[in-house]
Amino acid sequence: NAGVTQTPKFQVLKTGQSMTLQCAQDMNHEYMSWYRQDPGMGLRLIHYSVGAGITDQGEVPNGYNVSRSTTEDFPLRLLSAAPSQTSVYFCASSPRILAGRAADTQYFGPGTRLTVL
Amino acid sequence: GENVEQHPSTLSVQEGDSAVIKCTYSDSASNYFPWYKQELGKRPQLIIDIRSNVGEKKDQRIAVTLNKTAKHFSLHITETQPEDSAVYFCAASLSNFGNEKLTFGTGTRLTIIP
């Protein structure tokens, strides 16, 4: 059971380039999310998904796209990288939350450190 | 949307003393409050959480208290040890479906002085 995995661990891009950050989980979790972490700003939600085929925007979605074709995978696409997207990106997953039930633990991946020049 | 404020941003305590980190949230509908610990270069890891129907929860040297009326919750670490040095984040979840939109505080860097 690998948990939540992310690739790559490090990436350097030039302004205007596009790329996809990969995230996968093998825990059959329905909920998955992407955060970015910047110094002094904590973790901010970019996009999230409550199940295959369903995605929604978080706090800072501009410049990023997501899709959820399978339960296991939740890739994050940078369409045209900008220096402001230099950050550490974390993917997280948690079990399905049933209506009216309490929340559950989010499990984080190891992160991807992205630098945009 | 939800807004979570966390204080202090840095905290230094002598080994063996207690540390307290406080967070406030804005939306009274929030119902789930986890605390994460992040060591340098590592991923955030859940250390304790509390739900809105509980006022206090304890796990060995770590405890969390929740005051729904005042909309604040706190992390208490007793008998601190060097391995407690890390950045700690509080968070609050707004949705009835749980943690769909987890809003984080800005973090507290805790340093334990030997």
C-alpha cells in the first residue's frame, strides 16, 4: 500500500511552458485535492474532487486545470507556467464522506517542488 | 468562505515545558478541525483532530480544545521534546460532507530549546 504518490519530486520550468503534476492513491479514496504551499501562507486549496468525473475549484484555481477520470489518479495541469506558480504542491486524499457524517483524515503525498523561471 | 487565523507564527519553548498554539475560524458552520505537523522538507501529517460535537480530545502529550461559541480551538503539547520541533498547521472544514474545503492557518514554527 503506497498511499499517496506524486511525481515528479522536483521540476524547473520556463515561463510559458506547460506540464502535468501527477498524483495517485491506492487506498480507494474518493476525495482528492491539490494544495500549494508558499512561505508564510500555509496550504491553499487549488482544486478538489469528490469522485471520478467530478471536480471543483478551491481557493486559488487560476492557471490550473484538473480532471478525474479514475478514482486513483488526479493530475494537475499548469497551462502556461508563470513565476507566481513557483511553489511546493501537495496532493491529498481521504475516504468518502457520507452526508451528515463527520470528516475524515486527509493523507498527503510527498510533494512536488516546482520552480518557474 | 472560511478564514482561519493562527497564532503565534513562531514559538520557542524550553524542553519539558508546554506549548500552546491558537486558531480562530470565521464560519460557525465549520465542523471539523484537524492539526497537522510538518517537518522540514516533509509532507504534513495529521497529529490530532476534533469534531464540533466534542469540546476536548487528548492523545498522550497532545490535546486539542474547541470553543464553538468563541470560534476558536487550540493545540496543547505538554512535556515538549526536541522531536516536537516542526511547523504546525490548524485547519477548519466547512462542508457537511466533511473536509471538501479544508482551510488552513498560516502555520506556527515551534522550536524546542534543549
